Amino acid sequence: MTPQNDLLIEIKNLKTYFALDEGTVKAVDGATLDVRRGETLGVVGESGCGKSMIARSILRIIDPPGQIVDGEILYYRSQAGAPPGASHQVDVIDLAKVDPRGPQIRAIRGAEVAMIFQEPMTALSPVYTIGNQIVEALEQHRQVTKRDGRTEAIRLLREVGMSLPERRVDEYPHQLSGGMRQRAMIAIGLACRPALLIADEPTTALDVTTQAQILELMLRLKTERGMGIMMITHDLGVVAEMTQRVAVMYLGRVAEVADVRTLFHNPKHPYTIALLNSIPKLGRRARARLQPVSGMVPSPYHRPKGCLFHPRCPSVMKGLCDQKEPPLITLEGAQRVACFLYGGGGER
Amino acid sequence: MNQSVTTGRPVLLDIKHLRKYYPIRHGLLQRVTGQVKAVDDVSFHIFEGETLGLVGESGCGKTTAGRCILRGIEPSGGEILFMRGPGDVVDVARQDPQSMSTLRRNLQMIFQDPYSSLNPRWTLLEIVGEPLLVNKIARGKDLEDQVADMLKRVGLRPEFMRRYPHAFSGGERQRIGIARALATRPKLVVADEPVSALDVSVRAQTLNLLEDLQQEFQLTYLFISHDLSVVEHICDRVAVMYVGKLVEMCETEELYLNPKHPYTEALMSAVPKADPDLKSQRIVLEGEVADPGNPPSGCYFHPRCRYAYDRCRVESPALREVAPGHLAACHRAEELKLSVAPA
């Protein structure tokens, strides 16, 4: 098992539900995963699988009527003054229990756990300059003078590779290109030196060459700052290049967790296998037919009984998969999978 | 006319010097002070029954080129020669509105966003049936039969005919869009990023469907996309655009094994590969795509090109044949040894 002091965030059986008129949408339904210090964890899945909702649950920024109904989000907070990397004392805070408007989460949100969003144009305010928005992030968490804030903002913009940072600091988001906006967004996220950076589809809205620049930047910042990154994406290519471990989600649950090599070379869950088979691979020179995942993601109001993937699964076992929910079991090499093919079903 | 000299395959669409310029206006009198050359002297042809990929980054003019071909946007100049039947070639760019409307049943489009491209107040019958109705191909019971048939062919149940688009998922909506485009049995289909808005598992289904329908209806596709792995999968030949110009064109396999333009090389190396063992020999391009309203001198790519030399800064390279059937617009195409996406 991993040493306990390695953990940064540990999510146990998290359930985030939305009670709507049409019924309850179980956006996150019993998800279990963890992020360790200094690692990049990829969270992959198709739209609606709850990957963004996990991120929002950690930061407690779920829009009503969504709420956390069950589970724990344990945040292992290093105590102030402890040198990073040393075996230090940690406080454990259950973020699922704190008041979402209270002072405790406000001290963490943006400072210790920061988030960068998919669409930088909508996430940035159009009426404030880039500099103002970085300084605002700083002012929330520490005392800074105007002059120091501005200097720090310019320094951050330079760190994220913005050209002419002295000029950009006074510009508005609409004056910047998509890639530059995403750099500004990252600068805001990094302003208070977070221990965990949650990146929700940070490059999905960008072109491939710009995406390559941003991914390169994130790799560099991670090595320089030693922060943990939770990389939420649907792009398996990004996952393969950026992450050390991967969690695959399906309909609000974690189907499989493994280190990135194991996941790509030895996937266990039928959904992971199907997902990997369905993507065209560059340079593979196969005009062979793609093997799509059969069927469709079910409607959130009609979730299947038992294993959520069983109606689309090629290896479904009648009488078991459609009756019972498979627990997340641990295989060798810390690979974890929620599928009865690998046990966990008790008597067959 | 219109037989390719080298292969003898019939050419369905021959595009010559296609241009689309947008004026830049300034000041009180709205004087034209410059031009955005969205599509700048682009020439290519599409063989009957093939899939030609048109790739490039946002703003490179690939969508504008696609829409000009269907006259969704009026081209500023050039010829769009379309072979309507054996020996019957028309210039789409020079048709009056009346003849254009009869021509359009041969030229259809599949759009990127299945959410905004379908009228939410129309049933599937109206959406898929409209092209049949306006082209006076079918009406009444016959129309319903044809719509039902079309829905079946794209993998939707004909009973859904009376439902509205909101009842369907993204992948199903894209199928509705495809059914509508194919209802008039077109010859050429311009597919503008048809799978970009879809999830991975649905994307594979849709790509397979497009391939099946191509067989079934003998379709010719112009496949516009920024996703190089999808393009490699579905296209026979690929054309790469950069800031309004074609920079490279050849057979798909040749392009991926033997790229001749530094931009193509960089574009392919930038795609994240779904294999953790292939971590990055990425070429990260510096800077940003050139502004088409104020492009750099010489070769538009030279400020970002790691192979650029003096000539590239002054002289714009012409698109020329650098190997049999392989066109590239680069002064150094022959001497450069460009790296290939790892296999």
C-alpha cells in the first residue's frame, strides 16, 4: 500500500446528486479515488460521466440543486511552515462536510486547491484586465500592496510563457488569443502556489499546436513546483502523455484505476478496453474498421440496475452483472477495477 | 474532360484558384484598407468516390473553402468545376440562383454541431423530408416512406419520425443530420468536422456509418477536420491548409509516412498519442498562427518554421510536385528530412 503521508486528496464513495423535477440525476454515484502529492492523475470518461462534478465537489462549487449526499473528500493539508517534501504533519479535513460558503473552504479554494477551466473566454471576466484578475486571486489569500501584486502578476505571466508580460498585464481577455487566455487562466490558478491543480479539459478548446504548447507548459510547471495535478479530459492521447495514473469513469462511478502504462497495455474493465479500441490511432496505418462501444450512454433518469455498463458490455454475465453492483477491487500492482470478471461477486 | 492524367480516375470536383477575400474597413467612410485572405488561391481536385481530407487549425480557411464549394459563401474568384454527369461539367461558382438550387441536390453538407444545426421545432420527418420536398422529389405518403427508409439506413428507428431533436443524444442527432444531407442522394458531401462534437465511443460509430454510407451510395466526401488521427483513418488523400493556402497534398499514407512540409511535420508531432511509451518527441511550434489580414512576408509559415532560411522570408513558395503525386509548398521540400509520427 502507499504510505499515508503521500496522499493529497482521498475521495471515498462520493455521491453528488441533483434533485430535479424529472428525477434525481446521480452525477457522481459512489466514486472512490485518490490523488497523491506531486503526481498527475488523469480522470477520463465521456460527457456526463461525472468527471467535472468530482472536481466541483472537491472545491464545493456545485450549483444548486446539486449537493453532496454521501461520502468523504479527505484533504490532507500540510501545516503551514512545513518545508515541502519533508515528512511533515498533516491535518485531515473532510471537504464534503465543510460549509461551502464558510471560511475554511474559502481559505483552501483557489489557494491550496485551484482549478483551471475548459473555456478560458467564459471563465475569465471580460471587464477586468488580466492583471486585475491575477491580483484578485492573490488578494483573496494574502496581504499584498498594489505595486507588489502587479509585479507578482507580471512574474506569473512570464512564468507561464506569455510574451510581453508587462504589456499583457493591462490587456483584457478579448485582446488575447485562445492559447494566451489559457496561459492567463493557468497564471491565476498558480497565483497562490496550490498543492493541487485541477485542470478541467484545459486544452479541449484549443488547436493541436496550441494544445502542445499548453501541455508542455503544464509538464514544466509540475516539475518546477511539485504540485499534484488532476487532469480531467476525454482525450486518451492527453492522458497518455501527461499522467502517471488514470481513473476511468462511467456514469458517475470509477470503473478502473491504474498507472498509465498498465491502463493502456493491460486494461481490465470491459469499458476501458472498448474505449481504447474505439479510437483511431495516429500512425497505426489501419484502415481497419473501428470497433465502437456498442449501444449508447443511457439516460441519467434510466440508469441500469447492477453494473452500469452491463447493457453495453460484451462479457456480461447474466444473473450477476444485471443484479449486483461490482465493488472496486484491488488487483496486483495496485490496479483497481469494478468488474465481476475479476472477482468480487462472491458465489457465481 | 476531367480525367486525371496520372491515374485515369474520373474527377468529380475540380477547384481552380478558389479565393475568398473579406475587406477590412476603417474610419468614418468605411474605406477598404486591407483584405483578409481567408482562402487564397486554392486549387485541388476530388476523384469520384474518394474521401479527401482538408486539415488545418482554426482560422486556416478550411471551413470557408468547404462552404464556398457549396456556394454557402460567395467565393471572390476561381472556378469550381463539378461533373454533374458523364461529359456534363458545370462551374458551380458561376451558376445563377435558379440553376444553383437544382444543382444543390448533388452537393450537400454535414455540419459539426448536431445541437445547433437541427431546427428544434421540427420533427424528424420535417427535417429529413425538407430537402425532398423543396426539390420536388417526393411528397405525402411517398415522402414518409423515403424518410423512414433514410432513417433506417443511418441506424435510427422509423417510428421516431414524429419526434423532435431534443429527444435524441448527440450521436443520434448527428445521424439525423447525415440522413438529411443524404436524402436527395447527393454525389458530393462536404462533411465539416462531423465527429468533433461527439464522444469517443459515439465518434467511432459515426465514422463507421459514414464509411458504410459511402459504399452504399457511392458518395464522394470532402472531409474537413482538425483531428489528424480521424483524417488518417477515413481519408484517401489529404490536403493541409495554413493561413488560407494549401501547403501540402498527397495520398494519406504518403503524408503520414513522408511529410514534405515542416508545418505538416509539426502538426502531426503535436497530436498527443494514445500510448504512454511514445512520450513526446513533440515539436512545439513557437508563437501563433499568422493573422490572415496581415500575413508575414514570404512563406507564411517562416516565423514558426525551424528550417527557415533567407529565401523563405522574401519569396512565397508555390505549391509544386515534389514527388510523384505529392504536392508541397516549401522551398526546401526536397532537401529536408522530416520526422514521421511514430508508428
